[in-house]
Amino acid sequence: MKKPARRLFRDDLERDRPVYAVWELTLACDQACRHCGSRAGSSRAQELDAEQVLDTAAQLVGLGVREVTLIGGEAYLHPQLIDVVRVLHHGGVRVTMQTGGRRVGLALVKALKGAGLAAIGVSIDGLREAHEELRAVPGGWDACFRTLAVGRAEGLIVTANTQINRLNMGELRELAAVLQGAGVRVWQVQLTVPMGRAADRPDWIVQPWMILDIVETLADIQRDAIARELPFEVFAGNNIGYFGPHEAVLRSRPGLPPTHWNGCRAGQQVLGIEADGVVKGCPSLPTAPYDGGNLREVSLEQIWQHADELAFARDRDTSELWGRCAGCYYAPTCMAGCSFTAHCTLGKRGNQPFCWYRADQLRREGLREVLVHAEDAPGTPFDFGRFELREEPWPG
Amino acid sequence: MSIERFIACPECATFRRADGSDCPGCGSTRVVGKVSVAAAALMAGLAVTGCIGPGGGGDGDAVALYGVPDTSVFEDNDGDGYNSDEDCDDDDPDIHPDAEEIAGDGVDSNCNDDDDT
């Protein structure tokens, strides 16, 4: 019996099997976003060739992956995009695509839909001014909404994906209203992480205490949509939360009981593939510390089963935690939130300051945490610098 | 891997252990049961549908990652008018919440977890 592809069931959790994969088809991009974590723009030096791409698709089918999201760069700049969608779809895999939406026309959407694409997500990072400041390309905001309109007209589920940072954190309500008007069914929200080019702009990264207002605003938006019976779901990404009174409304799904963050799933039920064949436990993880092997040299199944770099979350315990996360009420389940966010911010996993519960506890103590930029990123895709974390009195 | 599940506090909606220990959000020690969990869900602004109670180690949760959010629940694979979040067999158009139940045939046709009604 077919179940929603990305729902995790007991069998998935007990066996650590890949349910969801995000595949960067190419790092080539027609935009050069100033906060891009992968520093996309040009192709990687050695991207998988045509035969290797189709073989990778076949391996994803063979491993029993239930949904694959194709990303870039821009996935639509890859010459085999339609073939990949078709192979995956025919193999029983649900296929979705995330795009910056700059050049997605009717012909492309028809071809994608015909090949079996189920949903298209468009990255929209604020109202026009903030979005275009981040994209570094004029006209990109309007193009996003044209993509949404074409996708809807052709019968795709359309979603939007927003990275929240200091340029757009004050306009979330207005942005939500625009997205509702554009027919967006699900709005995934997540924080901009200081990785890649975003690591070069520490002034754009939210401070940990700002998460209080951000989460409360997002929860208000969701409650308002529920009250008005709007088909609009705010979907908390992995690096936003955790565990406060707003957690259930931002993380629960239609038809299911209230739920909460259950820890990073990297290498347990998810994996990420980079365009040159590198496999990681999650597409967002920085490359160097989490490179589990390359598909040019070893099969996806072997990497999944044997690479330590993918297995870090399978058998760990709270001894990995440090800082405030080490003594947290939720520590054994949360395990310091999103691994890639913690690693790229503080240099290692185990301590995640972007947490509503933690910021609220600190506020009750009259304190707040601030990040101080300490080290630049080297300038390669999926790289990161380092921040230091300091506590200061809550003003006023 | 077993994951400890928390229950939404009926007093403040903060997730807490179900053992009657202090809620980390409001300090409440009220014992959490099905009715109070439903109350917490309503407090959080959620419609209470499906069964109410702790899941089994994350059972039923959706994977969230950078990329397209989970939308598979909005699909109707068998075209019977019910999306996969409410259709207990979304590959069979004869099985959905409004289907006629044939008692004793070994199939839960109307998705009520029972073959007899």
C-alpha cells in the first residue's frame, strides 16, 4: 500500500534506510545569490557525466528511495534533467524540484510534468527588495511568481521556500500574504546559515535571541491560516524551532497528531548527492567533514551502508552535546537540532543556539546569546567560517 | 533507534514528558491523557484529526530538509477523491473513508481500522 513518500514509519526508523534524497544535478546557476551556501554559479570541475547521472538515478531507485528533490545550482540547466525525472518516476520514486525560478517557462514545466514531476518549489527570500538584494539579479522576484503560476496551471503542487535572515525577518507576514495569493500550498521556512557566501555576510545572520520573534510570527501566520481555513501550511525546516509552545503548530502535518522535532535524520533516512558524485548524509552538510565517498568510485549502497561520514547520527548519544544543549530537557531527542547549522556556526555539532526553547530559557534568566564572527570561510562550495557564542544581559 | 516522544502540555502547549513531571514551559504537573492532549492540540491551533496520543518513536513524521517541503500528503494517487493523508490505501480507488464496508472480507474499505463496521 502506498503511503506519503516522506512520512517516516516505524520500519524506516528501525532500519536506517534512505527515504528521501536531495540531488544537486549541477552547480551551474543563472543567479549568483549572495547568501548561497554552495556558492553556485559555475559547474563543478568534474560533474558526473551522462552515463553516471543515469546510473545514479538507477541506484536511487534500487535503494528504495521514495522521494528525490532535484536542485542545483539550477537543476534545469542540466541537459539530462527530464531524463532523470523520467527514470526516477518510472522507478516508483516521487520526484520534486527546487528552483530559483528565473527561467522556468511553460515548455519546461510541461516537459517536467510529462516526465513525472510531482511538485515544484520556488525559493523566495523576502519581498521584492530583500529578495533581489539576496539574488543579486534584478527581475528575479517577478520570475519566481511566474514560475509558481505556470506550475499551478500545469497541475503541479507549488511550494515556496524562504531563508530567513536579517534582510527579511521583519516582513514575514507580508510575504506570507503574497504567497497565499499566489496559491502556494506549503511554505517551508528555514534560517540562513553562515555557510558558503552567507558565511561572508555575518551581518545577515540572525542572532539567536531573534528566533523568539521569528518563531512567534511564523506560528501566528499558521494559526491565522488555520482559522481562515486557507490551504496554506507553514512547514518548519530543520533549523528552525524547537520545542516551545509554537513547535506543534509549525511542525505537525495535516491529519496527524501534534508532533515535534525528533533530531537530525542525516544518514538515517536522508542523503544528499553533489553534482560531482560526492554523497553526504544531508545535502546541506558542509562537504569536507561529511564526504562519505564518491559515486565514481563506489556504489551508493556501499556508501550508505559503510561510510562513517554518513553514519554519525545513527548511534550517537548525548555525550556529543556541549554548551547549553548538553543540559537541556530535550537533549536525548533533539541532539542539538540541525547538524549542519550547528557545525557551520560554531565549528562542530552538538550546540545549536538558534532555538526558541533555549532563547526563552535565557530570557527568563535575563540573558541572551549573541554570535561574534571569529573566522572567515575559505571560499569553496559548502564551506564555513566560525562564530563565537557569548551571553549578555537581556536589554531593559 | 528509539526516540523519546513528548506530549503537548494541556496548560501551555509546550512539549513535555508524559510522566507527570514538571512541564519545562509552565511547571504544570497535570497528568497528560488523551483528552488533555486533544486540548493542547486545540490550544496550539491545530485541528484534532486522526488518533490522539504519543506516536511510536517519530512514527508518521515527515522528513524536512532543505529543498521542497513534504507535499506527498496532498496527492491522490488512485483518483478516488481522497489524498494520501486520509486514504488508508491510496493505490486502490475502492478504498477510502466513504467507501462501502463489506464486513468480514478482510479489507478495511472505509479506513476506520475495522473490517466489521
